[in-house]
Amino acid sequence: MSALDDALTALERVTGYRPVQSGDEYKARCPCHDDHNPSLSVKMNGRLLLHCFAGCPYDHIIAALNLTPEPSTGLRQIVATYAYRDAAGVEVRQKIRYAPKDFRIRHRGPVGEWIYKAGPGPAVLYRLPELRSAIAQGATVFVVEGEKDCDRLAAGGLTATTNIEGAAKPDQKAKWRREYTAQLAGAARVVLLPDHDEPGRAHMQTLAHALRSQVGEVRMLELPGLPAKGDVSDWLNQGHTLDELQALAATAPLFTAPPAPVPRPDATPPPPLPGELRRETIRVEVGYLPEAADQAEAALIRAPAGIYQRGSLCRVSRHPTATVRGITRPRGVVLITAIDEVYLRDLLDRLVEWEHWNQRKKAYTRCNVPDSIAKTLLARSGLWRFPVLTGVISAPTLRPDGSLLATPGHDPATGLFFDTQGETFPSIPDRPTREQGRAALDRLIEEVLANPCTNAATVAGFAFASPTARAAALSAILTALVRPALPKAPLHLFRACRAGSGKSLLADTVALIATGKPATVFDLAEDDPAEQEKRLLAVFLAGDSVINLDNLEGPLGGKSLAKMLTAETFTGRVLGQSRTVTVPTAATWLATGNNTIVKEDITRRVVLCELDPQLEAPEKREYDRNLADWIPAHRPALVAAALTALRAYIVAGQPKQPHPVMGSFEEWSRRVRDALTWLGEADPLGDTDKMEDTDPIRMKLRALLLAWHGAFTSIPSTCAEAVARANETQRDETGTEAPTDPVLHETLTEFFSDPKSGKISSRYMGEFIAKYQRRIECGARFEVSGERHKVKQWRVFITDKTRFETEKGGL
């Protein structure tokens, strides 16, 4: 057995404690004093070295272990003492060099005695006062591995420093503290001079990663011609000069860290290799949780870890499932996913090396990120420094100022994340002419909307009922591509008289061009307003780009839908949590249905596109192209055509068009609607009157106005009088009872009957008139005209006599 093995065996036998290896030495309990915490260092350095940090003499330890002392080669001699001083010049510890070669760190005890351990006090770099002065003057700083080298360079007028721990052995943790990084922060140039061995190179690589964002530049200089384990002093001893050193330093390679892999939107970040991603170390100190959370946030931003803020912390991902609670999404669609505490802890453990003080080992040791760090970061809503994410796009788009956004990744100007999905998009002319814009629009029409039908020669494409309908379809395509640049946009309704007319295909065509995927299908859940709001918040949080209310069975309307279409943000309570979030409403809304009625205020929020194939069985049509396959294969060119058309209008100065803007959607009207009419298309809003004619409220109010005026002209009357008048009867020539005023009777019976009794209700009618008083329909409106016995009297006031008479004649 070796002398080291004999000593370790004896120590375990005498103290009952098995020595623990730490690097190239062992920690053991000293047999000469009551040693509960191992204070004896045991190592081989040519001979057996035993050092008790409590001060027990070498020969006493040997005797206690019943070992034979090794022949003395002379007492160790101190050959150099290096003083480590703080920024004020106060000595905080010393590094002692012995012969035979050995090093020890010591500090002053309470009564001035030397204690051989690092001890309390700040961690400082060697020659710190001189270092801070040089940094303030913009001088170059050399970082070496030993104090001897520092002093050699300083003697020649250069600024040099090192850390007291030196370089780590291959199996040890890097010996570089964040305090050292802070002391070098602000330096104009740092030149790292590694010793000519692997530990030296690894040590300087650690420093380079730590310093690269804190100093002006970091250069790595491996001196030529060094022997194995040689250092800068050896190089100078070969006859080189400090002038040569400075010349080499000026041209040394700049350190550029390999970029940290950015997590793919559709994948969980892979576990990093040791030292590959964990480029930063954060120490968790008692009482300094906020500072540790600040460092964690900064580390995630620098990584970059793909974390954004959008009412809550979130990331970009691909949705793994198809259907969730009335929301059907295509597989692979790029969405926004909220970050939870588990994900954040996992990410912080992957990207950061965490340390805390281990009282038993009297040292900082590795640990996992504390739960409180992740919780603190998640709770700092409104205080985050993470970039803002407003939405995710998968095609180039236009910014609000009309400029083109075509660079993949996060765009700070708009907050949009552009995921190309592996596609390459052609360049778009910087200043396209009107002719180029019209040609681009024609390409969309010919390639997509006019897809030839192979078994019905008289039918082409989507069989639009009018030029206005075609313009509305183009409007939907352009809107979906530039929706993030618009504060609000109307809903596009694709309506037909029967099933199989291509409504859902047209909706998916819009989505396929804009996103490469079919539209997200949304069940409006009108019978449950609370559920409706939950689903709306879900799609807005996820950042769905194109959403389709497919195959509507009932009328299109509702307060939530009306409010959502004219609001730039939506606020709701996060499912399963007590907090609320506010998110953008930047989605393109579509709807499909057969003879769908648009009711109440929704009519002024909808662009109507009517399809009329004029066939008994339109579902039997066969087309030259399967658009569901063809569009994804040719999508980049279609996107370029659509944006070229819009850019042509923008660079022409957005000439004013001869129609008023659409109320509540002014930006959309000027950006999309006006571009289409300027390029020669019909007005996409040309069929608005068709929706208004079928609006149940409008039909009801118009019928009541005409019937009331027919009964009372402009004479003030109460609802009770109207009911009495409607219920009056008279006998005809055959003696049959018939209503005296059949028009009034029929109108009130149809619209204002009590479902329970079947009788006309004056209360229902009064509430309806009060709600819609002063609203003009068919050239007339209801107005209050005094009271009779505390009951309101109403009269019909004619605002447009010609129109009113025309409507009245149509009865």
C-alpha cells in the first residue's frame, strides 16, 4: 500500500470516519482534537501532506495514527506571499506559495493570527485597486492563472489580474465567481491568457462566457511556442517581449460564444450537455430572493429561452390536439401557450447552474432552482422585461405603417413572431405599380377563386352571386394576411342558399393562404354566455389567426360577438385561476351558413359574400384542383401576390375612394376595402343591404312602424290602444268575424304574442318600442309624445316621406 492508502486506512480506524475525496485531496477528521467537521486535508504531492486547519502539528497527527514519519526533506518554506486587497486597498486574505510547490489561502483571525482557510469577507480579484483604476481609464486587462504572472506583467506597466482559486481540475467545478465578473464589468477589452493545458483552456472558456456581455470585448490569446503547462512567464523567459505580447493581444481572436440553441416552437428544449447551455451561475443567498429572480429573468432573456409576455408569460408552440371544448384546430398549427411553474422551473434548471450555501460542507454546492424563483417570476405581471408577444404569424405581413415584415423570428416593432414553417417566401416588390397590383390580384382570382369545374362547364370556381361577393372573398384573404396590423376587422360571412355550395372550403381557403392550415372551427355557444366568453378568451390567448363559425344553424348575432368584433382587446378570467388577463383580439373571423340571418348590430360588423352555384346538387361538382392540397404547395406565391396588391395601393399614397369609411372599422376600410376598389374590384360592402333586409329586428320594427301608422297616422297612442285596435272585429257580408285592421292584427299577433297565453302583449310591445325608439327604418321612427294616465304615448314620425310611401306601397 502507498503512504496515502496507509494514512486513509489509519484515519478511518482511529476516528471512525471514512475520508472523503475532494479533487486531488481527501477531507478527514483530525485524530488530535474533537473534530466533528472534517478539518484535516490529506494529499500526496511528492510526499504525504497532512494539514489540520485547526493547527494540529504534523508530527502529532502521525503519532496519533501510529504511522512512521516519512524522511524529512526539509521543512516547507514560504517562497512568496500574495496579498488580495479589496477596492479600498484593505488586505482581506493572502495566498501563500511554498517550496516544495504548494499553495495555501489564509486570512487574519480575530486577534490577528493567521487562519489557513479563505474565511469571511468579500471575494476579490488580485490587484483589484489597480484593476479598477485601469478599467476607468479604458486600459486593456490581461487575465492569467497565477499571481506570479500578474506581477510579471504589472512590472512591465500592464494591467493583469487573476482569481485566488486558480483553474479547476478536469473533474472539478469551474472556480470563477459572479463577484469576479462584476469587478471586471465595464472593461473596454479583456485578454485571456490560458496556460498551455486543458484545465487552463477550460478555465478561460468559463471566464469568456461569463464576461462576454459585461465588457466591451473579450479576446482569447493562446501564446505560440509554449511548452506543456507553460504560462506567460515561461513565454517571456523564452526571449519574447511585452511589446510582442501587446501586439498579439490586439489581433487575438474575438471570443464569440456559439449561439444557444433556440427552442423550436414545436419541441421541448433537449437536456443540455454539461457546460453547453448552463453558461451562467446564480447563487441563492438567504434574504436575496428578489435579486435572484432578477438574475433568473435576465438569464432567460439572454439565453434566449423563447419566453414572452402576453398578459401572462407564454411561449410559441404547436398545438398537439385537435378538439378542445368547442374549438377544433388543425394539427401542427402554431399557437401561443401559457407558461406554468413546472415548465419555468425546468427551463431555469436547464439554462442556469444554481448554487446555495451548504452549511455542512461549508461551501457553495449545486442545487435545483428554488420553487419560489419560478413563482416570483410568474407573479410579476406588469413588471416583466421579457419581450411582448402580440401574435404569431406564418407568412410575411404588413406593419401598421405599411412596411413589410418578412424576417423570421420575433419582430420588436410589432411584437409578432414570424414562424416560416420551413417555407421560403418570394421577395415582394418594394414599390409595385397599380398595374402590378392588379396583375397580382388577378392571379389570386384565376389560381384560387376561379378554379375550373370539370363536370359543369357553366360553373367556374366558387360561383359568386355577384362581383361584390367576389370582392368580399378577396377582402377576406387580404384581411387574414394583414390582420395583425389592423386594430379591428369585420367578420366575413360566406352564405349560400343550400348545402354543398363551397362555403366551408372558401373559409379554409382564406386560412390556408394566411396560415398554411385550415381555419380553427369555433362553436359560438350562444345559449351559454359564460361558456362563450371562456372559449373566446381561449382562442385569443392561444393566438388563433383565422377562426370560422362553421355551419351556423341560427341567426348570427349576440352581445359577446358584437363587442369582440369592435374591441382591440378582450378581458376574461383565466380558467381555473382567480386572475383576469387582457389580450389582443387580432384574429380574422369568418362564418358560414345557409341563408344565415344576421341580426341586430352585427349587420354593421359583417362583410357578406354570397355563393349561388345555381345547381340542384352543387356538392357533385368536381374541380380541376383540390385546393386543400394545391394551396399549401403554392402558398408562398399566393401570399406574395396578395401583399403586392396591398403594397401597390400603399405606395400610391392610398388614394381616397368614392365611398364613406365603414364605421368602427376605419383602418380596415382604408387599408383593405379601398385597396380593392382602387384596383378595380367591386365594393366588398355592396351587399350589406341584403343582410339588413333579413335582420329580424329590422323586419319587426319596420312592420310595426307601417302597421301603427296605418292605424293611427301621426296621432299619439298607447300600446294598450294599439292592442285594443288590433283585437277589434267586425262582421263581413257572410257574418264572419274579421279584424277591423287586419294589417295591425297580423303584425302584433306575429311579433308580440305572449307564448303562454297566445294573446297580444302590450308589455312586450312597449318594451320593444322603448328599446328602439328614434331608430329610423323605412323612413320613419317612433317618438314619445307625452303620457296618458302615466302611460307613454307613441307616434310615428316620418323622416323620409318618399321612402316611407314606397315601403308602405309594398305592403
